[in-house]
Amino acid sequence: MEPSCKLVAVYGGEKNRTPSIQKQIPVITVLVGEALSGFSVPEVVRIIRLKDGLSVLELFHGATLAFKDLAMTCTVRFLNYFLQKENRRATVLVGTSGDTGGSAIQSAKGLSGLDVVVIYPRGRITPVQEKHMISCLEDNVHVFAADGSSDDIDQPLRSLFANQELVKSHSLMSLNSVNWSRVMIQLAHFIYAYLELSGMEHTEANAALPELEVVVPTGGAGNIAAGYIVKEMGLPLKLVAMVNSNDIVHRTITTGDFSMADNIKQTLAPAIDIQDPYNMERVFWMLLGRDGALVKNMMEEFQNIHRYFIPENHRKLLSQVLSTGTVTDEGILETMRRCWKENQYVLCPHTAVAVWHHYHCPPSPRLNRCYIATASPAKFQTAVEKAGLTFDLPDEVLALEKLPTRYQNLERSVNWRKDWEYRLIECIQSVAAARKNRGAYYL
């Protein structure tokens, strides 16, 4: 399905560029158009206007029914373009809390110059999220199911990326939102939401642009970092980062307590069950005058001892650009039920984390608001059923049940970090050997 001209224009087709950039625009437009052509609605993203000013921006119409597909499909197209142009190969490492892994796999499967190694937290994601990963049998897809949380998975991945010899010899890359391209592409849906919902068309000439409040379910904080960048670019956005019971972002903004809890709580919104929101580093950097040395010290202390207390003057700056709230599982279910009762519209549990804000902090009449819908409820049937609701599963989700699977387990052991690291290195090296011999990896 061809994406709408308006959306492609926001993502990649702007005029009045410098000559060097202008030459690249046809390539960018083609790549973006190809990336977005597989979405199930022609406009790619869709705004649903419900009662009492509840405007939901649906970002989940890609292959894996999650907002990650927007940036992932484009990023993989860009990456593949340059790999082919330079006649190179790369190996991508992806740690996932649920949605990123499936999106990376579906975007990159079958590409000849790219191998994708994905690690997911076994038993902590939904069956649909899992099937999007383990049912892909393409030769360039390698999936590991780890006995731990998504934050546990990040630890061996950090070690691998710190091994510069390994990175250079195997062209290791990340498709997590630490990859700037992912965040850059996410700027577009904030701009699109502003153009559609701010009411700027009713603003008189020379008057200040109206504000738009955007409420974002937040885990790793890549999406909220993108929103902050758009705000820094000049659009008058008010940003609200809503979290579940894994509330490190909420505590950071409200009290300055940037510290991990002892354990990640498993909630009905598993994709944001995160206590290491690494994109907050980008937020801190922009907030604190682009002081790289200061932010580097902050993040190193946080990674070393899993806590850092934000000075009060910095916390106040942060609270001026981000508001926040935290929602329990019961709050998620209550929001899903109320939205259905009032609108006959089923929310996914992550979107419910955002929409909870609508019911408990009603907007003022003069302020338009947008709630980011990050995933389809089809991926979270357990939460839908717990809310006492039903949702007809699309055919592509039902078909997942019948597909064969392939994956390897990473078990918990006394030295699990080193064990997982060794297993992943072994995979990377053996895949590289197969590619060098121009052979298939899986027989």
C-alpha cells in the first residue's frame, strides 16, 4: 500500500535544502516510501478522535503492530542502501523488551548484507511478541531467549560493543534506539501530530504558535527524547512521560532519584518494563548545555552503581521540559475499561499508560493533547482479557500460531553475564565464517 504524500513529506521530502542535500532527497524519498509501503493503512499513521478531546495517534500499523516499525523499517533501508553501495556486510545486535526485536527481524529478514542477532527476555513478553521473533527462519536471523530481564540483556551487549576489536572485525551495529537513526526518524510523528492537532491553522498572523501536549508511554525513553528534540527545534510541545510501575523516569523528574530498583517488576505493559532508560542520556545532554563531560560522568556513575541523584537545580530544569506520571496494573485495566465504555475503542496496555493521564489530569479547554498509541491490542490479549474486553485478532496474528520456530536459550548461571557474552561472540564468529565461505549458516 502506498503511503500518503503528506506523511512521506514529513519523513523525507522537504524542499529548500542545500544543493548537496538536495541531491540525496530523491534517494531518501524512495527509501522512505519503500519502507512505509508495507503499512496497513495508506496514511501510515492515523489519528483517532474520541470523546472529550481524547486524540490517539496510532503508530502501530506496520508488520509487527508496534510503533517501532516506523523507525526500524526506515533505518534498515538506510543501512542496507549504504552496505550495498560500499559492498560491505554488518552484524546487528538487538536487545529487546518485546517489540524492538520483532521489528528489527521483520525489517531485516532476508537481506544479504546483514545478520541480525536478537536477545529477548524469556517469559517476560507476550506470545505474539515472541512469535514475531522465533518464527522467522531466514538464514540471517539469529534469536536467543534469555532467562532474565531486558536490563540484564543490556549488560553483555554493552561488553560486546566495548570490545573494539570485535566491533571492527565484524562491523557490529545496534538497531536499538541508541542508534541515532531510530530517534531521528521518530521526530517525524511528533511533527505530524503537531500539524494535525495543534490548531495552528486557526492562529492569527504574527500570533504565537499554539502548544500541543503529547503524552508518551515511556520505557527506554527514545520516543520522549525524540519529542524533546522536536521541542528544541522550535515546535511548542508540552511533553508528558508516562511510565508503569517501573518508575525510574518518574522518580528522576519528580525527586531527582535516577536509580534502578532492585528488580524489574513484570507488568501488563511489558515493553516498558525497563529500569535503565538509556535515552535519558540524550535528554540530559540537551538539558545541560551539551556538556558531554558532565553527562558522561553522570551516566558512568549510574551504570557503575545503578544510582545517581540529580542535583536540585538540574531536576528543576528537567521538570520544566518534562511532566510525568506512573500507572499501576490496576490503573491500566481501569483505563482500558473506561475507554471501551465511553468510545468502544480498545487500547493496548502501553497506550493505556498514556491515556490514564487523560482521565486523571483532564486537559484545559485551550490546550490540545495527543496520546501516543504504541502498539495494537492484538499483541496483548492477556491484558485485554483481564480488562474484561474482547478484540478480534487479525489474520496475520492468528497465522503466527501455526508457524515453525527457531531459537536458542541463554540460561541463568553463576557467571551468566560472561556465559551469555561468550555464546553471543561464538554466534557472531561462526556466522561470519559461514558468510566468508558464501554458505548458509543453518543447514
